[in-house]
Amino acid sequence: MKDTFYKLLKISKYLDSKIYIRILYLLIILLLSSIVEIFFLSSISLFFDNLINNYGKNVGSDSFSLFSTIYYKLTLFFNTDNFLINSGYTILLISLFSLCTKIISTRYILFESAYIASFFEKKSSQSLKKLSFEDSKYLNSSDILTYFNHIPNFAHGILETGLNALSSLLILFSIFIYLIVNSGDIIVSPIIFILIFYLSIIKLFSNRLKEISTKAEILSKRRTSLINYFVLMFRNIKLNQNDKNFIKKSSLERIVNPMYRVVAYGGFLSKIPRILVEYFIILLIISFLLINNSDKINYGEVATILFALLRIIPNIQLVYVFITNLSKEKYSINSLYKLLTLVDNKIQDLEFSKNLDYKKRNIDSIIVKNISFNYKEADKNIINNFSANFHIGKSYAIVGKSGTGKSTLLDLILCLLEPKSGGILIKDKQSRFIKNCKSFIQNNALLIGQNDFNCGSYVWEFLEYDKDNFHNKKYYQKLNYGAKKLGIYEFLDKDFLNSFIGENGSKLSGGQLQRLILLKAFISNKRILVFDEVTSALDEKNEKIIVDLFIKTKHSNNIRIFSTHSKLLSESCDEIIFIK
């Protein structure tokens, strides 16, 4: 539990001032709600007293209690001759007011929980984006997806129940004070028993709830991993659908059955105390009535106590649910904590500035100067003392055998990896070096990789179609020219922007997909175009088309860098860079 509170404290530090102000407003609403609850309980007590003792007149009008005074003042608004009927109308009015207050406070709790959860999800995505490219290679995509999937659980199991518990604590405290003042020692014993019972249940179930949380986390990760496999390896699944061993190994049922049983068992442990306590209260009241002389019993007081206890139980239960969720839903706290702390929040790209106008900067070249690089677990450098100049308007081919570090060099040029020594500079037309080099490159570069996952199922999503170009004739002319050159119309209609091509182009062949990727590069306004083995699925005819589009056609406003094994492509570039 200590570790859980520590993580919750760390998570809370990511909240901003706006969230704290919203929480303050919510606390005020919850406090007002607890006051209304006491007014409601006081009014119910007076109503029962009047009803059971059959008072026919305003006997409490001289009461010094503020709530009693308000109650009896309200009865005067009803003009019937029967005080009990007036009292009945009054308690109905107060009940409706209490109901509205409860609805408003509940709405605030739910909406604030949702808002804070969405804030944490945004923060988690920002944390993921801040992660260095090198560190990202150590991530497990299924784990990250699972962590994000757990944020709604955190919203409901921790945020929502936590705010409900806070509301309940305020109401409980108010009810306890009211009952002790108005009912004396008669109410103390059952309240103490209920509290001891809940504390004992928490102690009894704590280890079991921790086991449930651990199992739920493990099983949910396996579930996400298997679903990912279903989606990404569907062809392999179809090929092995008659293999009994494969079917058994890839069965989702073997994971989700125990996972949902674990969740159900956790829910059972959370709900059973309330059931037991409610029946205990009924038995307690019956026993009280049997033991005491019926002539000496104040039935109005008994009815008030019974009603108060039945109001107390749901509130104690909400506090209990929150405490148990700290153990049962610990995995959701861990998931959010891991996402938020992927990188230290103090480590930021200090070079980044939103005020930089990247499009207007008149750059001349990218200078790579004596860079060396090795991955954390490697003994020797993959890139060793490499230097090169990449000038605007020119094309470059990076060639070398597989495994020599061509893709790593591209990542270094794009500032996705940090060199262990040396550096990368940008020079403008006036031979001045531009500051904010990393941000400048990353905001001006388009990487076309060989195994990239492309978002969207329609061509316009795939091409990252900019709505600002909707009425831009030059854009459409360039789009159509590129589409004709790359043979897009051979497999897509003229209105191909709205064509459905499946997730990541699953309806297209490898060659068709690469041609569409190349069209994306052709229509891009980026200043640095980097191609990583994009011709691997294309024949010589289509390679010539690429040469025409990206090398022979004049491109005075960008740099084109190709990592390739293609002899035709490399020999067509302005410069060939050999990697040994």
C-alpha cells in the first residue's frame, strides 16, 4: 500500500493548476452536498417524530436547531389545516432538493474524473513522444497498448471511486456528529461495530486483492499481445487454422476466461461486506425491539436511527471500495505511473520553440561532422567518425552491405539518435549556422521507411492529406502528376483520395503500397526527404519512375537522401556515400 500511495503522489504532481482549481470547486460542491444530507436527515427525523407520535400542530416551532427551524418554517408555506400533511409536503420538497443536490454532485464527480483521466492520457502520450528513439527500441508495443487501455480503469477504479469516497467521508462525518448529538450513546455501538467489520474485511482481503491485481495485469498484457498477433498476422492464422497445437497456443479463451474470473472475484470481494452489514443492521434493530420494553421505546428515534444507518452503509461502502481498489486496481496505477515516467519530466527538448517559422528559413545544407555511434549494449561503434555535407537541391545515395548501419545513419541525420561524439549542424544561405538544429530537422523532415506502419484506412489519411490544400490547384496538379507517373490510376480510381485501402494498405500489394508511399513523399512540402530502402518491392521500370520523379526532376527546395541497394537509383543520384 505504501508503494501505491507513493505512485499516486508522483502521478498527482503531473496535474496542472487548472486541474487543482477544478478539484477545489468540486470540494466546495461536495461540502455543500454533505450539509444538504444533514438537513435531509434532520428533516426525516422530525417527520418520523411527528408521524409516529401523531403531533397535530407545529410542536417544534420553538426549536433552537437551525435545521429544525428551517423545516418548521417550510411547513408554514402549505396552507392545509392538518400539520402532518404539511409536514409530508415539506419532506417531499426537501427530498427533491436533496435528490437534485446528489445528482449534481454525482455528475461533477463523473465528469471531473473523465476530465482528469483524459488529461492523464494526454500527458502519457506526451511522455511517450519525449522518449528517445534509441530507448523506444526497448519498448514492447503490447505493453504500451495495455498501459493505455488501463487508463479508463484508473479513471473509474481510482479517480471516480476516490472522489466518491471523499464525498462519502464528508457525509459520514456529518451524519456521525448529527447522530451522536441527537441520539447519544445508542448509535455509537453499531457504528463502531460496522467500522471494525469493514477494517477487518480490508485486512483479511488485502493480500488476495494484491494477487488479483497482479494476475489481472499479466493476463491483460497477454490478451493485448495475442489480439495484436491476430490483427498483424492474420494470413499466418488462416494458414494454421487446422493445426491443433497452433489453435491451442493462439486461443484467446485460455487468457480471457481466467482474466474475467479474476475481475469477477475482485468485484465479489468488494460487494460482499455491504450485503452482510445491511442484514446485520436489520437483525440489530429487531433485537433492539425485542429486548427493550415496547412501552419505553421511542419509535420515532428508532426509525431515524434505522434510516440514518441505511444512509451510512452506502457511504462506508464507497470508502471501502476505494480502499480495496487501491489494491485490486493497483495494476492501473502502475500502468499510468509507467507511462508518465517513461522519461524524466525534467528532460525536455530545450531546443524546441513553437515560434520558429521553419518554412521561411532559407537553409543551404546539413553538415554531419565526425559523428560516431553505438547502441547501449554494443561493444563497438556502428557508425565511426562519419562526415558528410547534404546540400539543398541535391540527391544522395547511401550504399553499403546489409548491417553496415545505413538505417542507423539516417536516424542520426534526422536527430532521432544522439551521436556519442561529433555533431550535426545546419547552415543557411548566408553561411550562418542555425540554432535549434534538432527541432529544425525533425520539423522539416519526412522519413519514408521500409517497414513503417501508416495510419488510416483511406488514401487521404494515408497521404496525410492537408485540408488547407482543398482548393489549391497547384497541389492537385502535383498530386495528379505524381499519381500518373507512379501508376496509381492502374489500381485506384480517379477519385482515389477517398478509396478504401484497408489498415496500413492491407488491400494493396507490396509494390502498390510502396508507390502510394512515394506519392506521399512527392506531394510533401518537407525540406528533407529521406528514403530507407523504398525500392525493395519495385521492379526496374518503377525504379526509373522514381529516378524521374525525385532525381531528374528539379527539386531546388529540398534534400533527397536514399538508403538503397539499387544500382540504378544510386548511380542516378548527385552523390554516392559508401558505408563500410
